[in-house]
Amino acid sequence: MSDAPATWRPATEETPLVRRLLIGSVLGILALLLLAPLVAVFVEALRKGWWEAVTSLANPEGLAAIRLTLTVAAIAVPLNAVFGIAAAWFITKYDFRGKALLITLIDLPFSVSPVVVGLCVVLTFGANTWVGGMMVDAGYPIVFALPGIVLASMIVTFPFVARELIPVMVEQGRAEEEAALTLGASGWRTFLTVTLPNIRWALLYGVLLCNARAMGEFGAVAVVSGKIRGQTATMPITIEMLYNEYLSVAAFTLAAVLAFLGFLTLGLKTFLEIRHADALAATRRH
Amino acid sequence: MHIEIDEISKSFGTTAALHPVSLAVPSGALVALLGPSGSGKTTLLRILGGLEYPTSGRVLFDGQDATGLTVQQRRAGFVFQSYALFRHMTVFDNIAYGLKARPRASRPAKAEVARRVTRLLDLIQLPDIGARYPSQLSGGQRQRVALARALAIEPRMLLLDEPFGALDAKVRKELRQGLRDIHDTTGLTTVFVTHDQDEAMELADLVVVMSMGRIEQIGKPQDIRARPASAFVREFISA
């Protein structure tokens, strides 16, 4: 290729000018829309120094918000991972009537506003409904308490895992599972040794997205939580309340912590991808 | 093992994939199910393997009713059309899969598993590929690994779905002989599905010509060539 004339270039490549323009505009948009706001959050949080930032959170309400958000994610994400796998399995491994309808139904939380989801939870499980009333009588209210927040977060984040898994499982087909069955493996063993290893990367990605969204969910939680300080106020809710009270250092510090938790999940994903690069390459479609 | 298919039919919803068909496969025979796509040959093979249940009719293994046996209980070595090797496992682990999946009581020890896998790799004449992944193999190698994996469970019969379909013409010819050799060595009753009449005629002891969910003719290759039973058969084998 070295003896090609200087003006020669492959048909699929742009001229250097166009290339630089394209790359430049992408980087510019990234910087403007993603990087700058993120930097601003951290700058605002540390405006009055580290000490001020740390002490703004070191109060019962701030710590309760962090604890509540982590608790909600710790319950909602594993449950949604299980439900997502079950839904994807059901949709891709079986043929039945109404499949398209079910897929649409799974997507519903994506197309409905989270506030509406929150209202639906209140209307279905509130204290003046049959189920909600029974739970209040038993001493476990759903709305304005942890179960309601978990429920709302789960509904909003339900599609993430299933949506990631369905295309992968459709592409892989049923042949490997069928092969395992003919070799004498039980259904459960087939799932653990064949299905799960084949979907693990899509599953991981779905779980991480689900986790990020569960921790950050605002609209639905705002409706069902009742925003009780120190009890049902999650991190996003607390951030909004602090911000409205002009406690900007506390608000931005909590926002920075939330953003940091998001980085942590992304970092974890990248780390796993690098560590298992070999296995990842080997499991690509042959 | 002697296989008997007794008035098996299969319909998916309102479409009939198989009209009642009957067929006896003598013990140790190498049988080809030959027909164009949509003739029901793969459905029939999957019913034998227990991957599909018939709408009506019975399957008998050595005279015993096997219709209700699960896919695991059938112990049929099944080779899939695109081989369905476990892409995240090495060739060794692929072949060992069936042995490791056995209930604890009948599961061979680790050393015994290794010994059997080595012996199977020798049988398919690829002794050195145990540590590779399926994505690192050629099409012909994959087919032979799939065969070894199916043989590892000490199957009662061997069922192959278009075993040469995904291979180029030269490799196909070589592997035909390979399958014949393995069949003759193991003595397993073997049924394979193909749409290639050359392949069926050259390889099989008994050819079953199928069309539109019906069996058109059953016979030895030379008999089918000499006396095609219907216009369809005459046309199909001369193509």
C-alpha cells in the first residue's frame, strides 16, 4: 500500500478535513452535554472546601438518604434481574400467542412517565385500597414507606434487564440448550451451565443500567415516598429538597455522591470487561 | 437398537408437519431421511430424539414404548445442523459435558472423564484440539467435535440433522467417509437427515424419501434408483 499515490484513499474513508470535523463535533458535544455539567456538580460541591462538603452530609438525614437509596437498589435490582431473565427466557425460548403484546407490555415503563407510575402505585396500594389497607392494618404500610419506593423503582427499571437479554437470546437461538438436554442435563443445569454463561455480559450490562436508574429514580419515588425526611427521602429526593432550601453545598455534595455511585458501576463494568477480554472474544458468535 | 415409528403425526397449530408415518429402523443400520425442506424429515428426527412430542402415534425402542420418555431419558446422541457447540467451553469441556451432567452415582471420576474425552478425540482424529474454543475451529472440525460430544454419552442411537449441510463440497466428501467409519466402529443405529440425494444414496444402508410430511418410499439406495415408487421420487433423485 506504500506505493499508492498520495491522494489515494479507500472508498470508505472520508477526507482528513471531514474526519476532523466529525470527530471534533462529537467531542465538542460530549464535553458540552456530559462532561461540563458533571464537572460543575463536583466544583459546586467543593466550593467551600472538603470539610464543608463532608460535614454537610454528616447528619442523620443525609446519611439516611444514602442508606435508603442503597437499600432500595439492593432489593430492586436483584429482583428485576431475576424477573428480567424469566421474561426474556419465556419470550425467546417459547412460541405462544400474544408474544408481541407481552414485549410491548415490558416496554410500558419506558413510555409512561415515572410520575404516572408513582400515581398508579398509590392508587393500587394506597391506604384506602383493599391491599394497602390490609397491609396498613398489619403494620406494614406500602405507600409512604420502603415497600412503595421499592415497588415504584422496580416498575420503572423493569425493562432494562429484559431489553438487554431478549436480542442476545434471540440471536443465540435454542440449539445450545437443546444440545445440553440431549446430553442428559436437566433444565436447571442447562440454564446454569449453558444459558447463563452465554448471556452473562448482556445480563451484567442490563443489571448495571437497572442499578444506575434505580438509584437515580426521582419522579415515581417522589409520588410514593411522601418525602419524609430521614425516613422515605431517597438521595434524589433529598437533593431536590436541599436545593430548594438554598443549601447548595449539601445539595451538590449529595449529587456528587450519587454521580460517584454511577461512576462506580461503570468502572466495575469496564474492569470486568478488561479482565475477561479473552473469554469475551471466545464467546463471540462462531 | 431397533427403532420403530408407529403412525406418528405432528401438527403445529393447524398445519400438519407430519401425516401419520410408520418406519422401522433395523438395529445397527445407517438410515437417511431424504427430502426437500418442509418435508417433515427434521421434525421426525426431533421426535425420535425427544425434542418434539408427536401429536399422535408411538415410538418404540427395542419393542418398548418410548413415546413418553423425556429427551434426557432417550439417550440419543444428537448432532445439530449448525452443531450447537457450547461456545464458552473448550472442546474438552464440550465433549465432557454429557458425562459431567450425569447423576452423581453414575458420574465417572475426573480421570475417567479425561480418558474418555481423549479416546473420543482420537476417534475423530483430532487429538490435539482439546484446549481450543469452538470459534477457533474450522467447520469440518466443529462437525467432528459435535459428533464426539454426542458419542460421549454412550448413546443408544445417533441422530444427525443435516450433518454436512454447513460444509463446503470437498470437506463434505471427506466427512461422509468419516461418519461411515464411526458408524461401522460403534455399530450404533444411526439416522441422519439430508436434502442431498447423493449423500443419502452414497452413505446410507436404507433411504427414506419424504415429501410434504409423508413417506414416499423406503428402500435400499439401488432399489430406489432402479424402481422409484412415485413421480416425486423419480424427479427428486434425478435432480
